[in-house]
Amino acid sequence: MDCSNCSIAKPIEDHGTLLFISPQIHLLDKCIEAFTAEQQEQPQPYKEGDRHILSTVYASRELLLEGLKRVNDRLTETEQLDIHIGMGSDSFIAASQPLPLSHFFARIKHHSLVSMMTDGLFSSHMQPIVDIQSRQVIGYEFLLRSAEGQARFNPYELFSVAQQTGLHSFLDRAARISAIETSARYLPQGIKRFVNFLPSSIYNPNYCLSHTFKAIEKNHLDPQDFVFEVVETERIEDIGHLKKIFAVYQEHGMKVALDDVGSGFATLEVLPELMPDFVKIDRGLVDMCDTDEHKQQTISNIVSCSHQFGATVLAEGMERKEEWDFCRSLGIDLAQGYLLGKPSAAPLNKAFVEL
């Protein structure tokens, strides 16, 4: 069994057969008129169950993109929702789920980034996380970067394209596994590994996370060394679903973290309800916190609330010694930022940092 949301995408060939699929036959007429603008003889649709299917050919990926642009321009947004696209041959219908028009169009439009995702042309870099009192490196956060020798990409842009193309679950799962495998190569037991995840990519926590747990087991790693942290917190609307995800991680012996606390969704009010093991203070609050009384009060409130339910507090985005000193005086537990080390393909060659 595999999940279509996080399984690898079928590649779009340079030339081949395209299938327009819709329950409304008149929409297929509009699609084919736009797609084959210069073709005199139009192919005819046929019916399969409650949907109509129209098959046509394309000679190159460039012509495919141009044709789909014309289709998009011809259809209203509502009409576009009723169109799905298949590839290869009519047997595609039986073999796989067709893609929504918007996803297919985005995969053609962002072909290079999609190939980077599906071909795994990325790696995991590590940024140190330091105990503020002892200055000991206690762990690393794993961040997605381009693989050696590959074109650089903006991680935010990559995940944005993944969302547009319907590949965000696939990319999120691949990024988690990349982090796990990288940690197995570089880090000894006992060093924490902070790994990001997108709550919106996890539909059924017990199934969707099974690949993550199998990767940890396969690499003979200790589940207690892992901390899985929420990203895209400003877009989370279902706290109940997030609590279920947290519970599944914790049932498997792992810790969970809430990222960007103090910004967007991750407000002070949700902390007692979610009760994460780690609370990561948003970098916007940490920046110049030694000179801003409002930030100082907000940080103090986060620390107090988090410590009440036993969470470990981490200050993100630390770039100045003055910020370190203030956070240390407030009793914050951990810190992360350029002051302590930039993301790198390999961990630091020392166990303690000097400021």
C-alpha cells in the first residue's frame, strides 16, 4: 500500500499522449479547441463511467505548456476544477489517478523544480543548537538545501511549488527521510536531531509517518534523539489534527516542537493546549531583543508559560552576543543562529561554542 499524496510523481514525457478528463463533455470541447488551436481535425471524446475522456498528442514539453496556457485562459476558475489530466495512454485511467488541471499545469510550468524534487536533487544541511548555560552543542536542525553540484534553490520557493503541484506531501516525506539518513552518517547517539514537518502533508498520522519511523529503525537510530518540529504554523487551522500528529510522534518515543512561537498561528494561547516538548521562539522576537522592551515582555511570557508545562525553550535567529546575554539572563534553555553557526553540510568539529 502507498499513498498517492506522498508517492513519487510520474514524469511528464517530452512528447506523448494527453488525456483530458471531465464529467462535463462541453468542457472537453473547450479544452481541445484551445489546446489544438492549429489542428484542423479535432479528436472526439468517449465516455467511461460517469466521465468523458478526450485523447490528443503533443510533440514537445514546450508545446504542451503553450497548449495548457491556452486552456487555462479559455476556462473559468470554476471550470478548471472539473478538468483532470492523464498522460501516456488510455490505460493511464485504470493505472493511476489523473491530476487536477492546476497541478498538471504547475508541474509543466515549474518542470526544473519538480525534477529536483522527484529526482532527489537536494541534501540536508545542519545548523547547531546550543545549550545557553553550558555552551554545549546538544543538537542540530536539518534544513533542505541543493545537492552538491546542483543549482541552488530557495527552500520556501521549492515548498511553494510543491504545494501548487500537489507534491508537498511527497517533498515533506522525502525531506524528513533525507534528514534522518544524513544524521545517521554524521551524528553520534545522544545528539538531538530537529527535523521539520508540514502538518498539512500528514493526512493519516499513523500511516503517513510510518515511512519516517521505518527510516529511523532502518538506520539503527534512537527515536529519543529526534525532535519533529512544526513549520507553516501560521496556516494551521485544525489544532485537533496537530495534537494527533504530536501524539503519534510521542507514542514512538520522539519529541515534538512548535516553531515560530510568538508569530502567526503559534501564539501564547495555543501553547498550553498543544504542550510541545520544545518551544522555539520566533527569530523576529529574538532580533534586537536586548533593546526592545515589548519583545522582552513577550519573550518572558513565552518562557514562563512554556516552563510551567515542562517545555524546553529555544531562541531562534540569534546573531548578536547581546541577544545571547539577554536570553541567558531570562532562563532560556537553548539557542540557534548565525552567532553559533551557519547551516553546513557537516556538523561542527567541536562540542562547545565560543562567543
